[in-house]
Amino acid sequence: MHKSKPIRKLMAANRSEIAIRIFRAANELGLRTVAVYSKEDRLALHRFKADEAYPIGEGKGPVEAYLDIAGIIALAKAKGVDGIHPGYGFLSENPALARACVKAGITFVGPTPELLELLGDKTAARGLTISAGVPVLPGTEKPVKIFAEAKKIAVAIGYPVMVKAAMGGGGSRHAWCRGRSESELEARLEEAQNEARSAFGDASVFLEKFLARAKHVEVQILADGHGNLLHLYERDCSVQRRHQKVVEVAPAANLPESVRNELCAAAAQLARKANTSMRERWSFCTTWIRRSGISSK
């Protein structure tokens, strides 16, 4: 776990109601709050809910402004910000922001960069899940690059299969394509690779078994820097448009108690495994550095 200094001034690197919720929690903790806003959001409510507010992303679009890591970090340093909360969406799952915060001596309110990288790569996350003893859908453990390989795997898994981007968000259209036959799979593989490359800068894709009419149920996990971890139960995110969540229901309706308990236990088990994996990697790196006689400073 990274040691961090106390936070006295907190920046919300987000907009609208997301930022307002962060400010409300910060106010209850007695923290000074800092808002950032794009040109288009100069009259947005979140700007006026913070103790301080500054424009970001000069010359950038309304979305790109909130993705300007260098600009956000520079502003935070200039204004004496101790912590940055990314909210959700935008940069919340981007390890580059977390790393930039560490380098600048600013607390990133969220997972470590290493953990974001581990779970951001879906093939690595699948491997971690399997090692934690949590069941997963049949699929590939490594990215698939050529059709011949994909065809062989699809036959073993059984059609239909999903071709999913290994990196980036999983909800957008370009993140996954369904293949129901060999001829369709070839077209979908190329389509998924091209769109993943365009959207995420990485064409890596993998295959998983497709389940029709499945429920989308998520389990929320809360952990701190002292090793404490617990789940906050589940929410049903099955109401979607273009594979993007529209309505979230908590607790999930018509979910048997035994299934709920099993899902929550599995989520907590996976989170603990991810934390253990990070500790093991850090221990290995530290040992290698000491044995090599390389300064860790």
C-alpha cells in the first residue's frame, strides 16, 4: 500500500452531479474543494458548489477537457491540491492519471496504478479471477490476433461467442461484437480489432461464450489503504441502451438470497486476490532491486 499524506484540499476531476456528490462528502469531512470545468460547462452547477473553481482544457472539446491529465495535474500543483477524486467515467479507470498523481505527490482517491492496470486488461483480469477460484465464462486467456486461432477457439467454446476488446470500457458498441457462425466470426473479429484500435489505441481482443438474455449484476467493493475490504452488495444494471447502463436497481430484484450471497462473496474474494497479487509483485520487485544493488530512490 502507498502511504499518503492527509488531504486538506480535494479536487474533483469530473463534472455535474458526480462532482457535486464528491464536494458534499468533502464538506462533511471539513475539506476544501476544487472544481474544474470546460468552456461549455462554465455555467454548470458543480462550478458554483466548490470553494474554488478553475477552467481546464483550453482549446479542447467538452469531453477532451476532462481527459487532459497534464493540465489537471499542473492546475492541482499550482493551487495546492492534496488529493484528486476522479469520480466515475472519464479518467477514473485510467492508470495514467493515478501514476501522474503519485509522481506529483498528490493522493489519488482510488485504486493504485498497478491495480488499475491489472484489472484494466480484461485478459489479465480473467487470469486473476481464475487464480482466485472464481468461476468465469469459457473464453481465451490471451488476446486473439488471427482468424484461424479465433475459429479454433470458437469451435471449442461453442457458438455464439463474443469478440471483446481486451482494453478499455466494456459497454460501448465497439468493445464487443457477437459471432454466431464461422463466416460471421471472421467479419466480427476484424471489426472488433479495428474499432478497439480506434477507440482505445490497442487492437487486442479476446473471445468469450455469449449468453443470451443474461442479467447484468454488479457488486460494489470498498477498500482502504490499510487492508480493510468489504462489499456493498449488488445492483442490477440490465436495463441498457447500446450496451450502456440506463437504470440501476439496488438491491437486484428477483435475485435468490443464495445467489446474492455467492456473488458478493466471489467479488470480495477476487478483490482480496487482486490486493495479494499487487503485494506479491511489489515484494518481488523490491527483492530484485536489493539483490541487484540498484538504488530504489
